Amino acid sequence: MIKDRSLIIINTILAQILLIVIVNQQIMTMEDMNVLKQYLPFLNLLVIILGIFSIFSVTEIKKSVSMAAEVSLIKNHLEQIEKLVEVLHKSRHEHARHIQTIQSMLNLGKSDKAIEYIEGIVESYWPCDEMVYVDHPALTALLNSKKKSAELKGVEFAFCAKCDLKNIPVKPWDLCSVVGNLLDNAFEAVACTQGPKRVGLEIKHEQGNCVIFVHNNGPRISDRLKGKIFNPGVTTKGSSARGYGLYLVKKLVEEYGGNIEVISRDKTTFIIYLPDRGGMENDKDCLQEYGGEAGKTASM
């Protein structure tokens, strides 16, 4: 649809140019200008109509691009939630099966076998390590789905929250959109990295701002590309369906009165600054970390 509208705009502009060229040619060749003057109001009206139509079409294309980006983001977020729900269903099924087995052993008086069975579960089943819990339900769901995705991709993913997330000044769905897109971008960046692939997420409260850091040790972003990565459709992945994640991140951050900064040297760091309007506080006692490498990755 967007491509069709783009063709319409191009054809409209070409028609305007052609009309102007024809009028100029007539002016140069006509001896009696009075005849041309009779048609000039109609020609001017036609040019104005074509111009208004072009402006309207450009505006509609801009809206369509924004909607396409949001739809893509919502779809990705739903897929992440579905993966997390699937993991939880599998865990629940396994849990129920183990409970039934242990109950049967105890009913048969095989307490020693039940103890042996429980010890075997403890060695191979680690629900506490599997789940990351933070004081933000939506972010908890997102981080767990991203954790699973990182494991499948062989990426070391670490998370560290150094403030209370209950009053973070962003709507849950928008926060997940911002964090989810930045993490996806980081995972893709380290995909071609030789050696350890590391991604870190850190959330702090500094000088009246909620600050979100996303680090990765992937390839450096050039200064030329750094100024374009937030434009819609700009991507290094070679797909026209990509390139809207960072654009949407910037759009959401600006809607909350914040800004985004990119630093790319030995590592690449995206820094989100969001003004605190919800009374967030530094709270080192509520420090949440995932993984033994959390502090290391967050400061890598």
C-alpha cells in the first residue's frame, strides 16, 4: 500500500512538472498572450490541487509507516508473551508430573525412592534460576522471554535494576516496547561477534531521571550510521521489513519527554533518559540482578 501511494505521489509531481513545462513552452511560442491568460486561472488551480494532493498523500504515508511500525512491535511483543506462556505451561506440566510421581512413591511406602527422586530433580531442575523476578510484572515477562531467546542464540544476557521499578514513569506496554526493541537490536548486533557474545541491561535513577542502559559487545556503529539509525526503515540487516524498532524507541521516548544517546567505542551503549514524574527513588536494598555476570556485563 505504501509503495502504491509513493508511486501516486511521484506521478503527481511529474504531472506538475510536465504542466509547468507545457505552460512555459506555450509562453515562449505563443504570439497572442491573451489566449493563455484565459486558461491561466484553471492551470493555477490544477497545480494547487495536485500540490495539495501530494501533501495529503505524504502525510498519509507517514501515518501508515508509523502504524506499520507499531503493529510490527505489538506483534513481536505478543510473540514474546506467547513464548513465555508456553515455557510456563511446560514448567507447570513438569511440576504436576513430578508431584504425582512423588505422591505415588509415598503412597507405596517408598520414601527412600521418593527422596532419591527429589534429589534428582534438584540437580536437573532449577526453577529459581530459570525465572527473573522484578517489581514490574510486564518487565518480568519480557525479560524472561528475552532470557530464553538469548540462551538459544548463545548470548550472555545480564540484567541489573538499581532502583525501585514500581513507580517507573512509563506505561508498562511502552516500557516493554522500548526495552524489547533495544534488546532485540543488541542481540542482533552480537550475532556475528567472534568469541563471547554479551548483552547487558541496567536501570538506574540518576539526577531526577530514570536511566536505562543497554550494552552489547557487537561491532562498532560508525558516526555516519549513528545519525541515521533512528530514521524509519534504516537497517543494516538487508530487509525492508526491518528498521522500525529504533525509530519506534525514539518516538516513544520523546513522547515521555526523554531523550536517547548512543555511545559506540569498544562496546555500544544505548542510553535512555526518562524524566521522573512518579517519585522514583534510588534503592540499593532492592537491587535486582540476573546471572553471575550481571555486574560485569552492566559495566563492561
